[in-house]
Amino acid sequence: MLKRAKAGRFLAALFVFGCAFHAAPKAAAAFKNVNIGTEAPVFKLSDLSGVEVSLDSYKGDNAVIVVFWATWSERSLEELRDVQKLVAEFGPKGLKAVAVNVEHEHATDDDLRSIRAKAASLNLTYPVLLDKGLDTFRNYGVVAVPSTGVLGAGHVLRYDFNGYPSSVFLEMKSQVEELLGLKPKETAVAAKADTSHKPTRAALLNYNLGRRLYAFGMGDKAEPKLRAAAAADPQWAAPNVLLGEVLLSRSRKDPGKLAEAKVAFEAAVAAEEGNVVARTGLARVYWSSGQGSEAEREADAVLKRNATYPPALLLKAGILARKGDLPGAEKLIREAIELNPRDPLSHAQAGRAYEEAKDLGKAAAMYRKAWELNGEH
């Protein structure tokens, strides 16, 4: 029964990507479901010795780095080494870190041996946790591997990024120093002002409930909660972003929902112009409405802000494929898949792009890989 429910949720998601493409919040684009300035979802996962570790145990710490990683990602291994350097330098001053392994949904004994071997070779002194079933991965809405969040007190997300670009280490270090109070406010990179929007309590409560309902595949029940959150705080983009996702997914049975999704994404853009999820959401509505030039304009705006954002890369690939530029589309597909090669929905999006190019053989191969990664054979 559980397997059938999972398959149903995957099919629903696959339709959304067939009509449009996926999205994630903020310019750093690390997570779909967690926004700068809001509390990160609590998780309780086992470490490599079988001991349960809860994020709640770090709630009183002023700086916590959470890295979602996998052994097949070279960028992940590079980042884990660098995080170890930060822990060695700032651990005595209060920095904590956890590495959440997201190898794939059905990790085998061989996978576990590989994870243990990699962690041992890196001499990590911080916990390595196993996200079996990838529930935490999905709850956060991780868009690439690696993806990282730097949490402040109360595990509020203060900084996030995906893919571990070469420029990010010094930014992460500066952010840690600021959170630990080791840099004067006037010299800290991120201390000029906390510009992240602080949502009202009513908005936050309704959003968190709506997000949980959506995560469990109950979009119809999530919709009123997200509408309530958006109404309670029109200056907060997140509720309208997720509301747009819900409405877009429901537009298959009710085409009128597509126009409502556009309104929601436009409201999110108005609240936060630089939010890539809002821009990508708007592009997806245009794409679903057959407005290719408008979709491309928004996708280009997203990629100008974040050139390694997989959902925008795959959306742009679909646009190029429809225009007949298969080499250009395949280049973007390769870049996106490299960032998250074990993500079934990325492969589903790539399949849709190949469909646009009328390359049904490659489309079928991508769809087949998506099903395999989702545990369906």
C-alpha cells in the first residue's frame, strides 16, 4: 500500500514536470521548502554507528552547518573536507556541523560500506547521518548534491547554497564567524543587515502546515492553508511560491488553476524580486500556457542569478529543444544531471526536454531511469 502511495505521488510530480518544470527558493537555490529566515525542519537520523542524532539537539547553538552529500559527488567530498577545516578552527568556539548522506532512496549494504569508507578517509569529526528513504531530502526539497544550509540559533536558516562553487568557502567561513560573534558587525560580510523577511506568526504556522500537507501528497488540503499564509503576510514570498506549485499541479484536472498559479507566482515575485523560485514558477506557467518567449525570458533571468540551478537548466533545455537546438539542450541536461544524478525528477524533466526535441529514444531512457531511481522496476 505504501509503495502504491509513493508511486502515486511520483506520478503526480511527474505530470507537473511534464507540463512545466521544478523550482526552488532564494538566489542560492539550495532547498525548495526552506527559506532564509525561517526555521529548518527538525530531523532525527541515525549516524554510522546506529546512534540517533536529532537537529533539535543543536537548537541552542549559534552556528550549525548542514550538508546534504553523496559519495558519488566529487563536489560533496570537497565540501566535507572544507567543513572539517572549519570545524577544526571554529568547533572550540561553538561551530557544529552534520553531514546528511543522500546516496539514493534504497541504499544497499555496499552503499553503506562505501559511505563509511569515505567518511573514514576524510577523518570527519562531525556526525555523518543516513537519510534512508530520503525523507529528509524531500522534506527540505534539496535541489542539488551537495546542498548546504548554515543555521543560526533556533536552527533558523541564515545562508544556503548548492553545488559547492569554488567561491563559496570564504563566504561560508565569514557567515560562521558572524554567527559566532567573532567578527565585528561592521566588517562581517553578512552583518550589514539581516534583510531576510521575518514572517508573521500566523503566516508561518499556516505555511508550515501547508508545506507538510503538500509533502504528504495532499495538495487540496494544503491549498487553503497556503492561501491563509499568503493573506496573513503578503510581503513573504514563500506561501505564494508553494501555492503556485499546488495550483500548477492541480491544473491538469482544472485548467482554471493555471491562471491562479500565475497570480500566486506573480505575488511572490512582487514580494521578493530576486527569488528564483518565483521567477522559475512564473516561467513554468508561461511554458504550460504555450508562451515560449515569456518562459525563456524568465528562465534566463533565473540563470543569470544562479547558473547552476538545476530546475532552470532543465527548463531552458526544454525551451532550446523545442526550438531545435538539441546540442544546446543536451549540454544543459548534462550540467543539471551532474548536480543531482540520483534525483528521479531531474531525469523526468530531462525526458520531457528530449520529447520536445522529438528524440523519443533518449526521452524513454530518461523516463526509465527516473522510474528506476524512484524504486520502480
